[in-house]
Amino acid sequence: MPMNHDLHSHSTASDGTLSPAELVARAAAAGVGVLALTDHDTTAGLAEAARAAAAQGIELVPGVEISVTWGGGTVHVLGLGVDADDPILAAGLAGLREFRGWRAREIGARLARAGIPGAYEGALALSNGRLVSRTHFARFLVAQGHARDERAVFRSYLVSGKPGHVPGRWAPLEEALAWIAAAGGIAVIAHPARYRLTRTRLRRLLGAFKEAGGQALEVVSGSHSRDDCLAMARHARDFGLLASAGSDFHGPEHPWIALGRLPELPEGCRPLWEHWPEAA
């Protein structure tokens, strides 16, 4: 029976709702054999996750999800198999977290001007106190009755043209991939269908990613439809990219995205986990 891989997940080290140890335990119970912890712009949860994985008897792939600015928008690049102690990666991530701190305070100030006071403090209370994301703001606004769910919060408050929107100023694509390479990792474009790029712009991104040393594309994602998976499989083949699969699990509050419950990669894909040595 093939090993169950889930190479994209989040813990309370960023915007997940389970601690790293709880996440690993849930993955083991779900039959995941290889789990990647890929928190946003931080590797703070990896040590705890590694200890839990050893106790649970599953393999942990140390990872990170790096925020990148490309083409005037934001995309996310996973670094899988990274050395969390690498100084180049650590310095790059520290800079992104510094911007995240400023952005969170600015989001709070803009929401206050729009008549929603206390949003920053509320989001901070829902976070680990070190990394406050837009998801924490979304959870706070839902709890306060400003929207029915987190998706509605983003549509009404946190996207361009809305009162709490603050544009991202993230790592350039080439820099993010250089950090991952320095840390001995494999670069993967996360959930590519979520960016709503035209086919032409997506292929331009994939070309720039491949030219900068990128190795893989997340073909199967918890947010991808079947048609998305098939389309991304074709792009991966066209650009000679390995295919990855990850749920992008953030917590049990979203039961439609479950750890390890992923469809198989479409036919013709080259699974990333079958090519670890050559990819790295």
C-alpha cells in the first residue's frame, strides 16, 4: 500500500488551531505516513512537531510556507526538507515576520477607522502572540458577529478595496527560492489554482519559478477541484516540475479540508516523494 503523504499543513506556530504535537497526532490517526509542517513564514513549530512525529512513528518533513510578491500579487512557495537553523533562511523569514507585525497593527488601525475597534487586540489574543495573520482577524470578526464565516470576512474587509486591506510586501520570488536552496530544501508553488491567474499569467509564473530553481508544483491541494488538479498536472508536465500533494490543513474547524484525505495524483505526474534526492 502506498505511503500517505500530506506535504502542506499548519499549526499554532502560524495560523493553524492545533499545536504542532496535536497536528502530528491527528495526522497519525488519519493514516498519514509522511507529514510536512509548513507554517507561514516561520519554522518555530518544527522542533515540537519532530518530537511528536518520532513518538507517533510517522515521518516529519520540516517545511515552511514563504510569502512571495510576484507580478504585483501574492503567491506562496513551500520550502520542504529545509534546515530550520540555516542562517540565510532564518534571516529572510525574520524580515517577513517583521512586516507581518507592522501589517497586523495597520489592519487594526484601518478597521478601527471603519468602526470596528479592538480588532488588533482581538486577533492578537487568538494568535500565538508572535505571528498575527489575516486569518486571526477573520476569526475575531466572525466571533464578534461582523460576518458569518471567515471567507465572508475576507470578501468584506480584507481584500483590495475593503477597509482592512493592507497590500503585502513580501519576498521577491528569486530571493525566496534562494533562501530555500541555502537551507537544502525543495521549492514548491503552493495551491496554484487559488491565485485566480489567467492561464497566460500562471504559465509566466511557472516559467519564472522554474528559471529561478523551483522544482515542484502542488498539483493536489485541499482547495483544488478535480479539474484544478488535472490542469495543474498538465502544467507540471509542461514545465518539467515534480508534483506535490498537500491538504493545507489549518484545523478541524474546516472539516472539508482533512489531513491525509487527498485524491491520488493524476496520471503522468512525477511524485515529489519519489524524487527527493534528485530534487534536493
